[in-house]
Amino acid sequence: MRSRPLAAFVALILVAGGTVYLAAPYARAASLFVRAANLGGRTETFADAMARSVTAMPRHKVPTRQGDVEAQWYRPDGRVRRAALLVPGVHSMGIAEPRLTALARDLAGSGVAVMTMALPDLMGYQITARSADVIEDAVKWIAGQPALAPDGRVGMVGISFAGGLSIVAAGRPSIRDNVAYVVSFGGHGDLGRVLKYLATGEAVQAEGVVTHPPHDYGVAVIMYAAADRVVPPEQVAGLRDGIRTFLLASQLTLVNMDQANATFQKARDMVKGLPEPSATLLTYVNDRNVKALGPILVPHLGLEADPAASPERAPSPPAAPVFLLHGDEDVVIPAAESVVLANYLRSKGVEVHLLLSQIITHAELDRGAAMSESWKLVSFWAGVLRR
């Protein structure tokens, strides 16, 4: 990501648009890209100077039908034309997750007031339509505040499974006219298809898209949810505690490797206190043995795949433009999901913008790329920021 040609290319966009920054979506998108990618050097210094100052406000509660949910605003200085709801995927750290807070700050630096809100079910490793209810209620709450949503409309950005859930929520009658846009960042079109992929490696096919073997994190999440159907009732709590410890360790690898390794060891030690079959199942999880776990989970996938949590099964599609961004080698939710979803939404008359990017993996910037790929990503976000 730090190559001189790439930095020079992005710098050119910044200089060209810098004098009319507030009215230049490409310059704002280029600045967002530079800051999110941590390009460093003079280019990032210039991008930082162009970005607005951002204040992380004290955390607050948003009333929803699932109870009050913790949220946090990232407010740029100056006039705010658009507010956006930013929702993370399956992660126990919720709105404290480092990549989420970094994205919120970067997006707010582009002039968008960003409210992050973690979905209780996703924090607890459950992918349900209840999360779409929470998103719907949050959008309605933001849209009702003129200082944040002057035109009564709100942007929506969902990461991973929250991407598909955001599209589900955006089509609901109560907020359909209050949505300015929806961004699904590495999201799903059909939950059942994705769960099958995570358990078997079999993904929906799309022209030009290659399917890669699934990541072990996903199958561990499915095992956590299905624990009450694969072990006796008295073993459910112990098995879930072990899996939860493993998943936390996986999350800590992005924060502190010493803590992560200690937590992985704790998960391995927990096997000793478990009876069978829980001990063997937790061993499979600790060993990242997708091939062993997958066949055990396949008979239970139907119960885990709530149809109401899938955009392709929702009663009505969004009226707002939908932006689908996906890493072309994603191994949590395969990239073909966004391709098939784009085709489905277009068949329903939705304006769809699709980008499969070589620069991102699963919902994060991760790799260097040619200038053309960088331009595609800048152009994609420019389309979002002009809404």
C-alpha cells in the first residue's frame, strides 16, 4: 500500500480537488482512502490536513424494540449535510472494535456524522432478523433529528453480515423513504448460502469470481450458535464458553498478540474440563479443523439460516441506491454473494453499484494494488459521499 506510484496517483487527485474539497466527492474519497489505508508519507500528511477534525462523542443509548443499544457519534467539525449509521459484523467488542473506530473516524473526517452501533445478537454470535429490527429503529431515530439529518434521510453502512442486514432493514416501509444510501461492505445476499459455504466450502457461482476455502472463524461461529443441538443440554454452556474464548482470542490478534496467544492457550486448556463430545468439538475449533466441523454442522444449517435475515428473501428491496463492496478473495462471505445480490436487486429496480476489489479482504483494507484498482475504490466511495 505504500508504493510511490500509488501515493503519487492519490496525491494528484487530492491536489486537483483540494481547492473545492467540500464540493469534490473524488477528493474526499481519495482522502478517505489514504487515511484508511495508512499510506504514510507526505500523501497521508496532506490527506490528514484536508480531512475535518473529528470528535468522538460520549457513548449514548438508542431506544430499539430490543431494548436500549449502546452507540457513539463521531462528529466532524463544521456543517453536516449527512449522517450515517455504521454497524459492525459478528464481533464481541462491538463499537470498541479497533477497525470499526478507525473507519468511523476516517469516514467522519470526510464530512459525514457517523454513529456506530453494535447489534446485540451479532455481539453474541447470532445472525438473526432481530438485528434488522435494531437497525431499522436506529435509522428512524436518527432521521427524526433535524440537526443530524436535515433532509430526514440517513446513510447506512453495514460491515460483513451487518451489510446484508442493513439492506433488509432499508427496504422496510417505516424507513424506506428515510434512507439516503446503503453500503454493504463484505455482506451477504442469502444467509443460508453463506452458512453452507462456511461448513462445506461450496459457494454460489458467479461469472469471473473464484471461490476460496472458507475461514475457520465462520464455522466456529456456527458451532457456537448450534451447540444446543449438537451436545447434550448439560454440556451446552461449557462448549459455548470454550468457543467464545477461542473467538475472543481470534479477535485479539488484531489488538495484542500476547493477549491473543494467552487466550488461545486458555481455550485449549478448557478442553481438559469438558466431557465428550464437547471436548472433541472444542478441540476441532481450537485446531481450526473446518473439515471435521463442517459435516457435523450441515444438518443444522437450516435452523440457523433465518430467511428474514437475507436481502434476497426480504419482502421489499430498498428504494435508495445500494453500494456493494466486496474483497475478491473474501473467505468469510464469498465475493459471489455480492454479485448475485446485485443481479437480484437490479431485477427489482434498485440502483446498484458493485465493486469487487483486490485491495480489501473481508471488510478491511489489506493489500497493495495497481493504480487502476485504487481508482476504482476511490470512485466507489466518491459515489457514496456525493449522496
